[in-house]
Amino acid sequence: MHHFFRRVARHGVVGTIKLLPTNLRYVARMLSPSAIAARRRDRDFDRRHGTITSGSIPLGAAEISGEISEHSVAHGLYYEPVPLGHFDEMMRVLPSELSNFLFIDYGSGRGRALLLASHYPFKEIIGIEFSQRLHRDAVLNLQKYRPPERICYNAKSLLLDATQFVPPPDPTVAFFNNPFDREVMSIVLQRIESVHRSQQSPVYIVYAHPYAESLLLLSAFWVRLGSGRLWSVFGRSSSSLPSGDSE
């Protein structure tokens, strides 16, 4: 009951009611056997590295700033770190040469994917997160994470609404771990497409728990390059390149 009143104070009565469906889905998922096993692996990861990436956090406990649009909050989902094994599976679909690429994690949470991406030679790693609490954790994690596997140290977390972020036109790997529902995913994809439509630069979508992947499957801009039990990877189609250009 104490937590309920804290959330009402933070989000208001209407905002709290809007978050109920998301938080109920969060509770149901957290009680599944696979989720329990995943949490055990996550805790082991954090013990080894001194980080705090594990745990699932509903939006009601995420400390979301009043500057973030109510629309984004209403369509956001709870935080859960990307499964450790899935990340490398997805990355194997991408080109081996990534030194000119940005890695942008939309809804980066506590930064688990940012840490794992640092094992690859990206030009820069960027996290986009609208929760103050999760953003603070990500900043600390990036400072603490120093395993021998880390290659890229040019990494940062930005406290920002993903619908307001305008991505650079550089070669990009855009990462999503089901951070928001279909409506916000559509807005973010449109921003990515509009930036890259006039560019020759390659762009990839790495999508864990791809519940809104039909948006990409139905788009002429994207083609699916690979998929697994809980992930899909997309690249831009040849028809999306500027006239006269080819992959």
C-alpha cells in the first residue's frame, strides 16, 4: 500500500491507472521459471563485475521526470536486462567490421546492452533512457565495467525521451530490448528511417523480444537478416537506398 501511494504522488491518479496494465504484465512475467533462472544469471554477472544491471523494474518505480511526455510514459514498458546469451547471438548476424558504426540502445535502462556492446569495436556507444533512476545506474555501470573483453570506452547514457532523439546519419546499429509498445516503436522507427533515407550509410535494427516486429516486416525500408527464438535482426533493404546507390 505504501508503494501505491508513492506512485500516486509521483504520477497522479490518472497516470497510475494508465500504468496498471503494464505493471500487471510485469508481475506475471517475473514469476515464470525462465525469468527466475535469468535473474540468477544476471546476479552472477553483476557480482563478477561490480555492476547493477540485473532486476526487473516497473515504470511505476522508475523515477520518470516530468519533462518526459505523458505519451511516452503511457506506452513504455518495464525494465528488464537483455539476456546475456542472446546478445552475442544477435551480434553474429551483423558485419564483422564495426569500427565506423554507432551503437544506439533505445530504452537502455541500467545499461546491460551498453556494457556488452563495449566488447565490440564500435566508434561510439549511446544509451537513450527516460528514467532518471535507470540512467544513473547506467552511468555508474559504464564507469565500473572494466573486463579484459571491453574494447570500446567511448560510451555514454543520455537521459532523454526516445521519441525526441534525432539519431546521427552515421552507420548505425540500433538496439531494442522491447522497451516500449508498438505506438512508440513506430515513432522511433520513422525517425531512424527519415534520417537514413537520403543517406548511403548502413543501418541495422537488433531487436530482442521483438513484439512489434511486424512494423519492420511490413516496411519496405527493412529486410530481416536473421532471427532466433526471442530476437530478430533487420537491415535496410536495397530499395531503401538513394536512387543509383546499392549495398
